Amino acid sequence: MTTPVPFDATADHAEPIARPAESSGAAARLGAWTVLLGTVVTIVGISWDIQWHAAVGPDTFFTLPHLLLYSGSAISGFASLAMVLIATSAQRAGRPVPRAGGTPIRVFGAAMTAPVGYLVAGAGAASFLLYGLLDLEWHSIYGFDAVLNTPSHVALFLSISITMIGSIIVFAADVAEFWGKLGVVLAIPILIAFAPFPAFALTTLALPVDPIVLGTILFSSMLLILGATLLARPGAAVAVAAALAGMQAILWWFSPWAAETYASAIGLPLRDNLQPYPPELPSLIPMFLIVAAAAIECLFRLARTHGLATGKALLIAGAAAGLIVAVSLPLQRALTYPAAHIAPADVVTVALVGIPLGVLAGFLGGRFATMLRTLAPLGKELR
């Protein structure tokens, strides 16, 4: 009979693979922050665009929110391309390949060398721009957009998610540095806010629970645990949740203001009988994630104190986070939409679904953190 290994947020993580590399410098930081800037522009653009649909009505392809969306992907894409060209140039010149952005990978028949983080972020940005052509064609055939679950929109949502994942990978490669830690704390909340959006593709199915709710429970819990495990510092989960709350507050103010100001500027009226509902995207972001983050921190602390095995601690923390997020979502709905009727049976159903989703989130969060920590530079202590 084996003895469980006491809980350690870094215990399951493999040692970084040895490889020739240069230490990160100004170019590495500039590339990482530029990719993150692109994702910030994207989340602002999507929040503005959704609010435009709600407050003003259907739109065409060429609107300011759409242009902001595409600008965000372009910023991340060009930054990723620049970092790939820097790595390729170093490889062809026989110099050590910069390790900025993760493990370098040979692509296009070994013609180019791409750090894995920039490869992922760049692929997402490129596919977003390509699917943008599909969205343009969709608009040219069907005209105005009235819903979010069109094929072109779902493809765009998946592409945006890939770019945001790439941003996290880029900062995870330098998580030993302070700026890498800070980048992870800021990049994860952006993905938490956006990750449920691809679930709009499932909204036409007759599921017992709204797919957006399921996506919110799974991804918010998983990404919280990933951040706490990857950073391996007390308070990491709370820092991620606090950054998310700050972003939610900014978007809560910005989205209605931008939609109304833009409509006034181009001479379009707001919808008739427009109700004083909360902003669309910010109201979907879990408001009580800080409670789940505090629970994760407490459970991790107890696990260290009582020598609980890492795997079990992650599953328990995931179950707790999933349950808290699941139960808080109906409460959030009742607080933000006072006229909404929340049946007790619905709360019980969501809570029962939240526990297994949380367990899955704990498992996946730990595994993904393991993968990301292998990107850390050789010889650096994660501190």
C-alpha cells in the first residue's frame, strides 16, 4: 500500500525539458503584453457588440464594435507573427532560439520555428480573420444579424478562445518572472469571461440546464484552479477572481455607454420600450467567483496542513468551486433581473450538475497547469 504524497501545488508538475535558449528580454515582454492587449481589445469589442444588439438592434458587418473585434485579433496575430519570425531568424542564424512564449516548435516543414504559445495565439487570430470572411458572406446573404449562434459566430468564438489560450501559454512560459505571474493573473480572467461563448452553439438543444450556465460553471472553476496551481502561491485564486471583478465592473459601465453613444453619433434610435436591464456580457460573468476562489485557497491550505494527496485536493477544490459557482448563478440572476423567477427546483438541478462539473474542472485544471509549467525556463525557480 502506497502512502499518498502530501499536497503540493507543484508536486504533479514535470521538470522543464532542457533546451538551448536565451533568457527573456524586452522583446519577450513586449510580445506577451501585445498579445494580451489584443485579447483585451477583443473582449471589449464583443461586450460592446452584444450590447449593441440588445440596445439598438441588428447590425451589419461594418460597425465600430466589429472593427474593434477584428482589431483585437489582428493585434494578437501580428504580435505572434513577429515573435515567430524572431525565433525563426535566430534558428536560421545558428543562434540559441529565444525561449519566450514556450517551447519552440518547427512548423511548415521545418521552415519556421514557432514558440508554442505564439503558435497557438497566432493560429487563433489567423482563423478568426478567415472566419471573418465567412461572417461577411453570411451578412451579404442574410443581411442583419439577430442571434449569436450562427455558424460564422460560433467559429469566431472558438477562434477567439484559442487566441486567449495562447496568451495564457505565453505568460506561463515566464511564470518564474514577476511579469509572467502578473500576465497569468490578467490573462486568465479574460478567458473566464469569454470561455462560455462557444456554448451558444448548443442553445438550440433541449438540455435540462442552459449550456451557457454549464460552460460558466466548468470553465470558471477550471481556470481558477489552473491559476492557483500554476502560480503555486497563496492568494493566487483570489487575485484571479479580483482581476475578473475589476474587468466586470469596467465593462458594466462601458458597454451601455458605448452602445448608446455610438447609436447617437450615427443617428440610430434605441429600441422601443427598452428595459433597464443590466449589460449583457458583464451580467453573464460570475459575480461571486471571489467566494469560490476563497474556498479554493482554504481547501488548498487545509490540504497542505493535513498532508492530503495533490490529486484528491484538486478534485475536492473543484467540487467546492463548481457547487459555489452553480448556486451563485441563480442568485446573480435574481439580483440583476429582479423580475426573473427562479424556481427552487432549478437551483437544485444546477447545484447537482455543478458538483460533477467541478470535479472535472479540478482534474483538468491540475493537468493543464502541469502542462503549462513544463514551459518554464530551465534553471529558474518558480517562486
